[in-house]
Amino acid sequence: MTYPPPGGENPQYQLQPEPQQPSDPYSQGYNTPPPPTNYYQQQPGYSQPQMQPPPQQPQYSQPPMGTPPMGVQPGPYPSAPGTVLPPPIPPAKQGGNLGVILAVVVGLVVVLGVAAVLLIPKLTGDEDDPQAGGDPETSASDDPEPSDEPSQEASEEPTDDGGDSGATMEGWGTPVSSDDFEANSPEGAALTYRLASDTDDDAALQSVVCASPSDNMQFDVDWELEYEGGNFGFLLWSMSKEVSGATQVWVGWTMDDLPPDTQDDLDSGYTFTAVEESGAWKLCDVEY
């Protein structure tokens, strides 16, 4: 272990005195005077370079419109390989189609005018009018001449008594109304049956039924005896005809209370089959 020398100081680490700075920094080591205060002043032996003017740009003249640039050939430019350009569109001709358009318009006007002259009289019906330009002789000849002969149309009005109306449909006899009929007849038996069913006269209803009625006839009889009638008071009509040796009788009412004259009138009533038993007409079958 080393100890410091006597005195407690190490001569290697003793502080040295600071050198004295000169009062004028230019007095030591500088033999030249200080630089001038204006650095932009021209120094001796220095010459300022002369400024050269910029080079002049070449002036180009503007080519007229429509001309290709210099070095470019006029005409269609070549296309890329593998592509085909359409041919150039020719310039449109000014006023070339004006005459054609005017001719078409004038032709349409003429055609429409002729069509209007021909069709308007037919639509209005004035072609026979003398004031509208028609032929008076033609219009006069078209009028029918009055005839002095009386009309030969037959007007047969049916009567309510049923005696003078005659046969209205093929095969059927004279219609008989419920206001005036003969009781002992096919028509009388059918009218008696329907009037008795409306007024709930069971005795009169059973008196015109035969001894052996059909199932349909017996069902209708039982129905009329069980339920009450409407007693509407309608005017009834009846007429008969022969079919394969049997007598069929129709009975019913019409919308206008006139004798039946069409098949539609017969569809709204009853059709009975009448037989004569012991001198009296009876009903044995019915169809609706």
C-alpha cells in the first residue's frame, strides 16, 4: 500500500496556474489586420465575374389548324398490330336531304286530305243530303213508296176463356184457364188438383187421384195433405195432348197471366198423366 509523500501533496496532481489571456486577441499569433467591417466590399486582387445573358429560345411558328405537326404524314394513322380501324366518316353534306323531307311531308298532307274528303261524308251520313253534295235523285229513289194495301200480318190475341185461342204449340190442345173449365176433363182434373192443394181442400184433391197412383204421384199427394198450401190466387192454365196412347196434362201459371205459348212456359208447371176411370178423369202420375 502506497501513501502520499510527506506534506500530503502529490506533485503529479498539483494545480498549474492558468495562462494569462492577452488583452488583444490579434496581438499574438496574428500579424494581419482584422478584416474590414463590410464583408461585401471588394477585396484587393478580387474581380467580380461578369453576368452572361441567358441563351435565346428558338421561336416556333404556329402551324395552321388542320395541318399535322412537323414530321407527321397526313392521313389515317397506323393502328396497333391485330386491330382494324373503321374507315373515316365522310363529312356530312349540308342541305342534301332537305328536298326529300319536304317531298315526304307534302305527300302525307295530300294523302290525309284526300282520305278526309272521302271518309267524312260516310261517317256523318250526309252523302245523300243535297246541301252536303249528295245526289237528290238517288236519295229520293231510296225512300220506300207508301203502299195502299193493308198489312197482312195476323194478330191473334188469346182470350182468357180458353175456348177460341186455338192450339199454341205443336201437339198441345187449347189452353184452359182456372176461371172457366169443365171439371170432368183431363184439364179439369189437373186444375182441380192444383187449386185444392193451394186452398188445402183435401177432399177435392183426393177425388181426382186414380185408384193406383205411381210412387211419384203418391208422394206428391202425401206432401200436399201434410203441408199447407200457399193460396196465392194465381191464374192457372192447363192443356193436354196424346203421347203414345197416354194423355198428358200440363197445369201451371205464366208470368203475364196469358196462355202459354213457348216451351219456357211449360217448364214452370206440373205434367200429369190422366186416365179415365168409370167415366171420370183421374190423375195417376206426375212429373215436375
